[in-house]
Amino acid sequence: MKFGIAQPVTRKEDFALLHGAGRYVADFTPKGTLPAVALRSPHAHARFRITDVATSRAMSGVRLVLTADDIRDLGPLPCVAVPPDLNVEAPPYLILASEEVRHVGDIVAFVVADTLDQAKDAAEAIAVEWQALPHVVEAVAATEQGAPLVWPQRPGNIAFEMTLGDETKTAATFGTAAKIVSLTVVNQRLVTNYLDTRAVVAEYDDVHDRITLTLGSQGSHIVRDILCDQVLKIPKDKMRVVTPDVGGGFGTKLFPYREYALAAVAAKRLKCAVKWVADRTEHFLGDAQGRDNVSTARLALAENGRFLALDVDTICDMGAYLSCFAPYIPYVGAVMLPGVYDIPTCFVRIRAAFTNTVPVDAYRGAGRPEAAYVIERLVDAAAHDLDMAPDTLRKRNFIKPKAMPHRTPTGKTYDSGEFAEHMARAQHIGDWSGFNKRLSQSKKAKKLRGIGLATYIEACGGNGPERAVVRLEKDGTITVLIGSQSTGQGHQTAYAQLIAEHLDVPPERVNVIQGDTDLIKSGLGTGGSSSIPCGGASVAGAARHLADNLKNLAADTLEAAASDLEIVGGQVRVAGTDRAVSFAELAHSPRASDQLTTEDAFKPTAPTYPNGTHLAEVEVDPETGQIDILNYVVVDDFGVTLNPLMLAGQVHGGAVQGVGQALMENTVYDKDSGQLLTASLMDYALPRAIDAPGFTFETRNVRCTTNVLGVKGAGEAGAIGSCPAVMNAVVDALWRAYRIRHIDMPASAERVWAALEEGRRMHML
């Protein structure tokens, strides 16, 4: 089909966005809307007492001031996702802090006024007495004896602890191993920094006692259901959640936040619309952050370099509260720690720690980038210790295609993958064999040069079932209703291609409706790279059902058997003839009433396992520590490619996020004050266009055997393979120069220069 699967269809949504016609939450201001602001804690940990709120309430233009005493009937934000067979008790994540705050940015009051300046002035006028308490802002420090307690009832600041694998067998294997390699790596904390900050507009319908929230999300139904069931404690039919255009989510917009509930309460009490929009610093102080793990990994090897066992001990930072999906993130990472390697046994220990920092939750890849970084850095360290080429060591230990399906020691079953083949292809494209020649050129220029690989695998695309409804309209166009949510991925185009595969209509004849709980019965939202493997499979299934219905309807009109009919260009036609009936004509058929709407809900039996190789080549200026990425190659296995243009865009975007983490992004809290030092884009470095390398990307697909479309999720893969590839290249350059075995992310110029200075000093001894 011209616009179907595998076609490089350009994104139909881009014209509006590029011409300024995008409609984001901040653009939506109903008549009479009142602005709101949140008063946030300036302390990392403190007891507090609001001594005067009356002055604020009496100020000009102030309509409402909410404190914890005013919303005692609201439930806390819940933690809804925990690892299987693990009892995790979440301390109360109150909608407004009461008596004690636990991180800088904790909300203590919510103010609504006629103007934004009036609301800000009123928030500043609230008199608060603060009694600062001891704090801790790093997870490892939080678990040490004598560390200040974030929650008194949690000894050692441990939120939960869990293990995976066979501890006894793993220990025994390490006891007899010919070689043991150990490495401790830091996966630093990140701030999401999507284009549009979080915002909400709350409207109240007094006649029907109903609230409408317009907000940026990754799934309107998730936000509605959690707010209604557990926070506001109202029936779900008393709330409508609408999501317009969204400028990025990356996991952080998947769940509700305090301001959504506060805006809903304020709108109902004031009986008018209330609007809250975060500024960029509020994003740093109030939105869930990502990553923040410290892992010590050990690899047991035989004399010939075969991997025998893996042992990983991880401490992960949860922040001050357990956010919605937070406990599940380290678990979904831990189960992927064996990576693409045939490791007979492993043991993983996870300790999650509370700290006086912003809560941590899902961020693009959600645990899998952390796992890939651990195992891929460890394999490179083993190659250095064994004096073996990193590609040789990998090939020796890859799971072989003939071993598929392969069950890992952490319980995951890979259905497919040809790891040596895509690594070899990446090496060929990146001219791996010609590296020494380029190294000589760099040496002549007094530069260091390194090349690095990362062969990754992840588990995703298993969130389902996602219900899709496909409807033929009277004018012959197609409407798709689905509960997934585009945050920039291009769902309008992707779903239109799946419709075209069965109904052969161009994208402009397909209207995709998302993000409205009144129009769409149910939805799981967009997360875990499931919008195509699950949502897309459902759209394809519903389109296939509609195609069958239309052939059956056309059979009478065309006086032909349905099996003799084909769908071409928005018509049903007798194959090999010019006899046809249009979709619009069929839509007006008296028999069509119950045949024009179909639905499907694909329920995956297993996750998909995308995998691939990232290859990076870097040059390092030894005088400044500055790193330049000279070449970057990605060869991925995504099963089946739906749209090669959009797929490349997803991979490029994810890889740049990984480059940003590897080389520059870092969330820094001051140990003494607990303040977030990187609370703006003046202090938190994001990659810009000049920092992104030119990418060479291609696929080497092996069809997924557990997905009806054969696809493997692709939305997060770029962020998974990129960090270890870049860091392996950086460390390769440092190893060649001064036998520097490891450097933690971000490999900023300052950090690299300091490592080189130490290397030079040791080299002179």
C-alpha cells in the first residue's frame, strides 16, 4: 500500500506545528480563568507552621488560598506500581505538605487570584515559621549509619529492598572463577526538560457537578482514574480529562501531580476556571526526576573469557516520596542486566533509598538504560582487564540465534535477536578496522581518540490491552479513537499508515482522536514504547475488521462474492474490473448502521525485545578535556519498520538524550544546604544541535514472534544504547593514553581534564 507499513510517509501533524497552530495547555484560557501559583519549601527538610494566611487572603485580587488544613478530605498521591511479590508501603505523599517538608520545592500552599502577579504576591505574603532539620541528598550517604532520616519510621532510609536470581549458585560460581572483574558506576540524576512545562486548566460545571481538566499528559485516563479513585474520591464520570498537543513527556507526564488536584478543588470552590502553568524552575523543583543509581557490578569469567556469573548491587534514589511508578523502575531495569549475553547465573540486590530530594520516577527507558549502562561498561572493563578486544569478548559471549527463545537468569525470555550480526554491520559502517589509521592522525594533532561499542537489548511494548475503535464516517473518511497519547512521536501518521494498510486511504483521510476521556472509553496511555506494538496492533486489527465489513456490504451492491473484492483507494472493487463502490456510498447504505464501527484490543503475551548496536568514535583534547563525537553509527533490530523516517527520528532523539547524559547533564544538590544547584537551564546543561553528531542509522530487523505486527518497541531504544557507547569510546581514549579504566557520567570537559591530570601524574611516578 502506498501509505501503508514500511512507507516513509512524512508526518501529517507537522504542518500545524511548524506554522504555529499547535495548541498546548498554556494556549488554552477560557473566559474568566483565574491564574494560580504554588508556594514551595525553600528547605530540604524542615518542620513548619503557617502563622498567618489571613493577610494573604485579604490582599487585593486574591480569590482563594489553600493550605493542608483546607484539603484534609483529599487522599495522598498514590504509588501504584511495585515489583511483583514485593510489599512496598509508601509514606503519605500529601497534596499539600502538613507540618513537615522533605525536599526543596515541596508544596505548602496554593493561591488563586485575578492576576498572576497578585497570586505571586499573595503567596509571598503567607507567613511561615521554619525549623530546619538535618537532611541527606545522596542515596549512598542516606544508607550509611547515622544518616539523617527522611522518614523516622524507615530505618536506614530504606524504602524497600529486593533481590533477583540465585544467590547461592552465583556465589559458588564466583568462588571458582578464573577471573573476576569489578566496576562501580554512577548513573546520575536527570531532569526531563520537555519543551512545554506541565500545566493544567480546571473547569467546573455546577449544573452537572463535573470537573474538566485540560492538561499535558501521556494518558488522560491514567490521570483521571488515579485522581478520582484515590485523591479526590469522586466517581470517574464526574471528571473529564482532555490532553491537547504535548511537547514531550518521556515518562514524566504519565501520572498525576499535586497541582492537578489543587486546581480541581479550586475550580469547584470558586466555580470558575483555574489555570496553573509551571515555570522552568518549578519544573526542576516539582516534576519527577530520572535515573540516579549507583551500582557495583562483578563479572565472573572462565580462562577463555566466557562469562560465568554476574553479581550486581544497586542503590537507587527514590527522592523524598515514592512517586507513582517509582518502585517498579529499578525492577524493570534489573531483569535486563544480563543484556545480550549468555550468562548462566546471576544475583541482583536492589536497595531503594529515601533522600531529601525531588522524587524519582520513569524517564525515557525507565530502568533499561541503567541496566544497559551497567553491563556494557562492565564488559568493556573486562576486555581491558583481560587485554582482549571488546568486540571479540562480546562475540564470544553473545546469545546465539539458534538459542532463541532464550530464558535469562533473571526470568526474561527473548524471542529473537541476531546480536553478532548487527554489531558486525555497525563495525563495517563505522570502519572499525581502520581506527588505528585515524588514531595516528589524532596523535599527530596532539589529540586522544577512542572508539566504543554498546550492544543492548531491552524489554518493552508489553502494556496492553489497548482498545482501538475505527469508524467509517459518512463522507468516507476514517476516524480512529484510541487511549494512547502522542507527545510528539507522530501517532497521527503512524496510525494512519496502519489504517492505509487495510483500507488504502491517504493519511489526510484519517482522523486520529486521543486524549479525551469523554470520547474514548478507556486507555493505558503512552509508556514503555507500547503505542505501536500494542496500540498499533489494535488499530490494525480494528481496520482489518472494518475492511471485512465493507467487503461484505459491497458484495450485495456489486453482486459479487466478498472473496472476489479488493480495497483500493477508498473503494471496494471487484478484482480485475472497474466495478467499484466508494466508502462514502457504503456509509450511506441502509444495511451499514452496525457495520461501520469496529474495535480491537490486542493483548500481548510477552514484551518485545528490541536490540541493537551503537558505535561511537570520539576525539579528546588533552589540554582542555573537551570531547568531540566524530562518528556515530546505530544498527537496530525493531522487528518490522512501520515508518523509516519517523523511526530514524525516534532513534536520533533518544540517542541525543543519551549523549546529553553521557557528556553534560547532571542534577546537583548541595550537601550542606540541600538546595538544588542546577535549578535552571543556566546551570543544567542540555545538548544543543551543535553537540549532536551526524548519525548513520539503519535497521537489521528480525521479526518479533510474540507481536501480531512483528514489531518491537522503538521509542526508548536510542536512549538505551547511547550512554554506554559514548562512555566506552571516551574511556577507550583515556585507557589508550594513561590506562584510565573508568570515568563516571557526565564526562564533562572539567571531569575529563581532571582524570587526565591524575593519569599524567600517575604516569610520571
